[in-house]
Amino acid sequence: MDMKNLKTKLSLFFKTAWLARRRAGPYLLIIIAVCLFFWKVFIKGLIPFPGDFVVGIYYPWLDYKWGYSTGVPVKNPIIADVPSFIYPMQTYAMELMKNGQWPLWNRFILGGAPLLANFQSAPFTPFFFLYFLFDKITAWSLQIIIAHLLAAVFAYLLLKEWGVSKISSAIGGIIFAFSGYNLIWSQWNGHTLAASFIPLILFFQDRWLKKGRIMDGAGVSVALSFQLFSGYPQTVIYTAVAAALLCLFRVFEYKRIIFRTVLLQLFYLLGLGLAATQLLTGKELLSLSQWMSEPHPFEWAFLPWQKVITFFAPDYFGSHVTRNYWGPQDYTSNTGFVGIVAFVLASLGIILIKKRREISYLVSLCAAALLLSFPTVISIFLWQHNILGMRSSSAHRALVLFNLGVALLAGFGLDLLIKYKVKTKNIIRVLFIPGLTMVGFTLLLRETPKYLVGLRNLVLPLGILIATGLLLFLTGSGGKIKKAAIYLLMVLMIFEIFRFGWKFTPFSPKSFVYPVTPVLEFLNSRQRPFRIVGSRVIPVNLIMPYKVESLEGYETMRPLLISKFIAVLNNNSSTANPAGRYGIIDNYTSRLLDLVNTKYYLTLKKDIGKFDPKRFTLAFEDKSVAILESKTALPRAFMVYDWEVEKDGIKILDKLLDPKYPFDKKIILEEDPGDVEKMYFISDAYYPGWKAYVDGKETKIYRADFAFRAIAVPQGEHEIKFEYKPESFYNGLKISVLSLVILLLLLGLWKRKP
């Protein structure tokens, strides 16, 4: 009797283990693929960050070799945004969170600028907790890796929901996770994460439309809020396109679809409500920024037609990594790359178009992405009328939908290949488009100067196409040969997309992440507060991780007042157009730099002679870099007893540019403060949300000297305090909490009554 029980229990154990292995198998395959791509992180201890770009190009780091005989070689010079914008913003926001502060204001650039409102600081990303568990470099690396993992898993779930086998769904997920868009924008640490939520939102939306379960509707809300918090809001536009198309394709398929579609909008609104803290601050900054007046050039907004070749042969026009790029735009517009194997599998999936409505949807999704990305009648119309902010963004990033569509179609195609014997004529058809594209470009561009570069870079893609064709023909043999051919096809697919990613993506030692040099040690040893100017040595924002402040700064959206002030400073003209996203100081002789507490000037030693010795003194030097100190720089804040009121901004700027105007003793106010005896001026950026307190009582902040702050102060000694408490954030916080409560009530209702 005991032996029988033991036998039964062992049988049940092994059966359960076998089922668990089968269920976990696809996830294990995805995890192995992600770990394989990031093997340098796990095996070599490197990080997915272009640290070589910092220490290998710019002073003062360039003066040191960092273990190399001739200096650090730079792998990819075109991802400068990562070390100069994304990493400093995100890690500073997380640092504030760890210190128990809301990440609302960035005091280090542009005389102060909103931090949360720029979206890409992403302090409320779903994985912000990693920064509480690990050091910031490790947390940064893990978030990048997790973004690819989630992209694969969420695409896998969507394919499984649509009836695709586990192995085919996993392969479709891997293709999406490592397609052109997600690989090129991987280290921006927000783009790929935001993109990963597109298939998850579609997954929950489709389940809601089919079954009407509140749990799935709530899934839409949460996934949308996570996407908005991830750091790249433009992705929401593409998600809206994909979701609207899916609704159209389901409208005649399910009962009560109209009612559920209407209710679906409630869940989308709740998703926006959950992210209201981010959205309202961003909306406020957008209305007060230079962004809408800084249109994207037409030649950069859309994908040039000749870029079609990069969908299959990404290096046809060369690469910035190998320093032989000769094509239009730059390599970051190669986001349409999906690989030959994936495209061929997707083409096989289209064979099922008459049997599966999902195939028609995915084909339409790919078509919509191409219509938006290339200069078509529809995309140009949207761009000309600035619909959805298209005038100030790169429309071709809609190719993330093309990547998703092809990846999901490839899952269907692989399923077809596994289950059935594909006819020879269909194999020839699916090889035709990539083959014709590559041969056609070879013939069309044979007269171009760099023709040989393109021809050489077609050798590998043509080889992959031929190998794909041979393996497809072998699948017709059946049995073990078919199984082996399919496995080899999967390996070839992974090799193709991983090779593309490994070539583009830099990995660096942790020691390359903003190391300290004598120049930086000197600045950190000076008594604060002070500002520096030094983009001729250290590019804007790269000084930010060292906690050094500057009027300079790189920010995609930043207050228009500061943009105008920098433009006037550079041009010595009050009518100068506002500076763009790069707030770089070119005019080192402007007296306005003294007004904003610019005490130290970084320059190369060979340029010291350009500075007036009556105004500047040499404070420090190290190798190629010199630091000059301004003798006339004003304190960050000071009392004035004389002012005038001028509401015309141009007149204010004209007076500030007047070399005789004594702005160390006098300020210009936009509004009359009334009968007061003295004003306290501080050269920090004027922006809504700042509160001032004198002896604990709130007082009005006046806009002074065009872009800065001043408050009226009574006679005697007083305690003065400034705090940033934007109503947009706190109103958004209330909406977020209310949205969460409504969502929880709906879930409670669902549990009580399905």
C-alpha cells in the first residue's frame, strides 16, 4: 500500500515538474536570449553606457589615458545624448527621491529648470525602486536589461492570447525586443521601456473587448500609466494608433463591442489620471517653453525613401561605429531594421490573412507605421498642421509599430512553418521582397561615390537571405530534418539581430562613468554657490553629475525666458531669437554672465589670451585646461535699493545690454512692487511654482531682470526662504490618487460581481 502511494506521488511529482517546465520554457528562452545579448554585463562586469564617449573625446578627461596607451577609443560617437542628457537627468532625479525629496527642480543647468516636467528624467518609472536597492550605475544597467526582457514577454503574451504556440510566441517576442527601434534607443533608458508596454496595452485591451472583465480594463490603465512614466511620451501617440486600429478590427467581431469600446475610454482616462503628476507638470512646461517654436527640420522629420534598404541591410550606408557612414540623416534613423529572417517569417504569416483577423490587423499596423514614417501625403499633412506635436518631433519613430507588427507576424509565420508544410511557391514569394530590394539598390546606386561600401555591406545580408531560403526548403523534408532546419532558422535570426545590436551598442567599464580629474576636484573644492561656463571644454550637462551649476544646459523643453536670455547674451541683441535645446554660451565677454553669478570660466590653455586680464585671473590649470576666475562676478543673491518698472521685455534686455547699466546696484522689475524700501534679487530662473517666504510668511515673487526673481523685504534682518511647490504637480498628485481609488473600487466591484 505504501509503495503504491509512493509510486502515485512520484508520478504526480514528475508530471507536475514536466508541466512546469513546459510552462516556464518560453520565459526561460526569453531570459536566456536577453542574458546572451547583455553577456558583457554579466561576464565582464561592463555597463550598457557610452562611458568611452565621455573620457575619450572631451577635456579634462582627454588629458588622461585611463589605461590606454593613446587614449580611450570611442565606439559609437552618435549617442551623445545618453551621457550628456539622459543619465545625468535620471540619476539626479533618483538621487532626490532617495533623499526624500520630490524630483521637481534641476538647479544645475539653465539657471534652474523643471526636472520632473521634462519627462525623460523619469523619476516615477516602474523600476525606480532599483535605485533604492543598488548603486545608480547598477540600477541603470538593470533597468535597460529589464526593458528588453519586458518587451519580449509582453509581445509573447499578446501572441499567446491570439492562439500562437509558445515557442513561436517567444521567438516573436525576442524579435520585437531586439528590433531596430529597441536596440538603437536602448541606452536612452526610456524609449525601449515605453515601447515595451505597447503590446501589453494591446493585450489587455483585446481581452477587455472579448470578455469585458474589469481586471483587463484596469490592466490597460496601469500599463498606460507605466508607459507615460517610462520617460518617452511620444510613444503614447503610437500606442493610440495601434489601439484605435485594433478597435476597428474588433468592432464587427464581438458582441457588445460598441458598449465595451466606450467603456474602454474610461480605462484610458484612468491611465492618464494615474500619470497626472507627470502630465500636468509637463503640460505646464510645454506652454512656457521654446519647444513649439523649435520645429524639427523636414529632412530630419521623416525617413528618406532610400532608407528602406536598412530594413534588411542596416549597414548599407556604412556605420558611425566604423566611421564610414555616408547615408542620409544618421544611423539612429535605421530603426526600421527587423532582419531578413524575421521579415521572411512575417511574410509567411501573411499567408494566413484570410483565416485570422489578427493578421489583417498587423499588416494594417505595419502600413500605418510606414505611412507616418515616410514623407507621404498623410504624414506631411500632420507635420504641416502640427497635429499631435508632429512639427517638433521625428515622425519616423513610428517605426516602432512596424517593428512590432513584423515581430508578431513572424510569430504567426513560424507557427505556420512548424505545423504545416509550406509550398515551394510561397517560399519563393517571401524571399522575393528582401532579395529584390537589395538587388534593386545595388543597381540604382551604382554611380554613387560610396557604392563599394554599400556593395560590401550587402554581402552578409545576401548570405543570410540565401541561408534562410535553403533552410525554408529543408523544412519541406519533414521529420528531424524539418526540426533541425527550424532550429537553425531561429539561431540565424538571433545571430542577425544580435550582430546589429552588438555593433551599435557600447559597453564600458564602471570607471568611465564621470571619473574625477584635478580640474573637477578644484571646482568641487570652491565655496558655493557659483556658476561656471565651460562648454568649450566640458559639453553642457556633462558637468551636472559633479554638482556644479551653470547657465548653460541641454534640455529638449526648457523655459522660454531663459532661452531668450541666452540668445540675447550670445548675440548682444535684444531681438535675437530664443536659443534652441542646446543652451550653449558663445559670448564669454558678456557682462550678463556676471549678473548670473558666473564665477569660473573653463577654457583651453591656448585660448587664455582671449580673456581680458583686467576682468579675469588664472585660478587653476591642469594639462590642457585652464580655469579663469571673474573678478566682477556678482553674488548669487544680493539686496538692491534702486529699481525701475518696465513691462516690455525688449526694453528690459536693451537696458541690461547697456554697458553703463549698473545691474549690481539696480534691477528692472516687470511689475511695480509698490512702496517698499529694498528688494532681494536672486539670479535663479523665474518660473511658476516657486514660493518665497520672509520670516515664515509667504510673499510675492517678482520677475526681475527679464528672467530672474526678486522679492520685497522690510527693513531689518529677516529669514528668507525659497521653495518650489508647483500647483501643477500637487493637482496632478490629487488626480493620480483619485484615479487609483476609482480603479480600486472598480476592481472591488468586479470581485464581488463578475
